[in-house]
Amino acid sequence: MLQHPAPFRQGEMVSLEDYIDREQSYVKHVFLERYLEALVHKTASKYFHIVFVDGFAGPWRSANERFEDTSFGVALSVLRRAKESWRKNGRDVRMSAYLVEHDPDAYRQLASMPPRYPDISIKTYQADFLTVLPTILQDVPAAAFTFFLIDPKGWRIPLRTLGPLLARPHSEVIFNFMFDFINRAASIDDPIVASGLTELIPYGDWKIKLDEAEHAANGRLTSDERKAILVGAFTESLARLGNYAYVAETTILRPLKDRPLYCLCYATRHPRGIEVFRDCQVKALEEQSKTRAATKVKHAATSSGQGEFFESFHDMGPDALTAFLAKEQSQAERSLLDLIPVAPGSILYEKLWPQVLERHIIRLPDLNKIAAGLRDDGTLLFPDWEKRRRVPQPKYRVQRASGSSSTY
């Protein structure tokens, strides 16, 4: 039987030292590295060819000549490590990267990459991504599993143009939704701007919902409330155009302000994809929390010259992330109960947990513990539960006990 090698963690390349005044990019790359590391290892157990496509590769503001602080640099190193890990287990998996950049100066740097990675098949394109997309889709072998990264510098992208990419079988996509810019654009009363946003967000009625919400709130809608509408409509658009079963997002905050900068929207057709996404998201949020705290302390110390005071003040401060994740777990428990039919009706657990993970920021092991606890107190019934099992298994039927409420 083919043994599944553990993801190779030693020598990870993302280092905060390379991201001075770019802490938000550091958090993004921490997430990207962990996500690709886990997904490449999982998919390489089934597919003999893994392809990474970066539609807006750059590089931009790289801190070292090896481009280790760029998205494509992160991806290439992950592909290399995964290839070597599988090779040691007797499986030869081909790894390829298709990198696109329109800017001539950035492309000259990008074109220097292939000789540095002789074990990875790298093809570069100096072109506009939307124009060259049909060629790339022809170049990518039909049998390969493909990871698409769409990380544009701006937001004016007609999403329907990406329809063939989004609909491609055996693929997943991460799209950087530039929320800060899009949120400001959504407030501009200009038909051209509104038309551009509708091209980016063709489904979900973002304009109508935003106007109605602003009217109901007397024009005092919060950034998070606006984000829920705009990102919700965008993820709906991704799901419909790509026929994705699961779409989720993780928010990258400004380093010094508690405001969303952009949202990484992830789409997959497989339950294990959303499982890996949530695992990597929670770890990236933890890293973001530490990084932002350190950045704020450094900024305050530089401004005031009282470094020791601010460090001790930070140590005594509340852990906002812990509170946020606890709230997400509480909401996940409510969704879990809402989705489970009352006995004698039932739903398979393998059909249940991905729906909860899509809706809430929670890891599968934590959801499993919640489900087990609800079984212990009699709220949930698992007719197929086996002895010595501590958490529910995929094929278990789950029911809500008669008389229990689905809401609190």
C-alpha cells in the first residue's frame, strides 16, 4: 500500500525578516505556504502531475534575490519539497508551475526562475493573464491537478472571463479579493465604477443588498457588515461560475489598524479541501495575531520611546483571537444543530461536517469534539457509534434527539 508521507516542515522559507513594512504579505504567505504544503501532499497521492498557476506573479518588492518572499517563490519551494518527499516514498510526481506577468521589468526577474528549479517544470508568460488564459488552459495537462492563484494588484477583473478557469475539473482556486479598495469603490456613485464592480461580482445582488443595508442602518454600516455583503456576493459568484461545493475566505488585516485589507477567497469541490483550508487559516490567524501585536508594540515604542512599558502593556492585554475563535465555535455548534434532522431522520456525518466548516472558522478536530460532547449530554444521537470511539466517524448517522432545540 502506498504510504502517505508527512508534509515536509523543516526549512520553511517564509520569514518575517523579509517583510519589513509588509507584514500583511507575510501573513498571506504563511497561509499560502501551509495550504499548498498540505494540499500538494494530499493530491499527489492520487495525481501524478501537480500544477501551480500564478496569474499575476510579479515579483514586487522582494527582499532577497531568491524571491523567497513572493507567492511564486513560496509555491516553488513547496512543490520542490513535496516532490522530494514523495520521491523518497517511491512515487515520482511531476511538479509544474505556470507563471504570468505583464510588466516587462518584473517579467525579466520572473524569467530568471526556471534554471534555479531544474526539478520543477516552469513556464513563464509575459502577457496579460486574461488574454493568455486560453493558452494556459491548453498547456496544462488535462490529467493534472491544478492550483490557481489569482492575486491581482487591482480589482477590475471581469469574473465571467475566468469562467473556463473556475470550471476546470481537478482544480482549486485562491482569489485575493482586494476588499479595502473594493469597499471604497462600492461607495462611489459612478456608473462606470458600479459596472466594473458588477463585472467582478456578477451574482449576489451586491449593490441592492448594500443600499438596503445602508438605508436600514441610516448610513452607519460597519466595515464588517459591508464586508459580509460584498465578500458574500463574491464567494457566491465563485461558487456559481465554478460549480464549487465549498467556498470560504480568510481576512488579512492592516498591520496597525483593526481593518480588513483584503480577503483570500478559496474554492474547492472536495470536503478535504475545506478541512485543510480551515486548518491553515487558524494557524495563519494565530501568526497574524502575533505579528500584528509585535508590529503595534514596535510602532508604539518607536513613537513614544517607552518600549518596556508598551511590551508589558501588550502582555497584559486580552487575547482577541481566542475570543473570536471561541465565538466561531459557538456559532458552529448552533449550525451543527440546525443542520441535523430530528430523529428518526438522520444525516451522515461526512455530509454534515463540511457544511459547518464552510460556514465557520473551526477546525474539524474541534467540531468533532463538539459533536461528541453533544452526544454525551443526549442532544445528539449516533446510532452507529462504536465502542472505544471518542469522536464521530464519517459514515456515522447523526440525529437530533426528539425534544431538543436546534437554536438556543
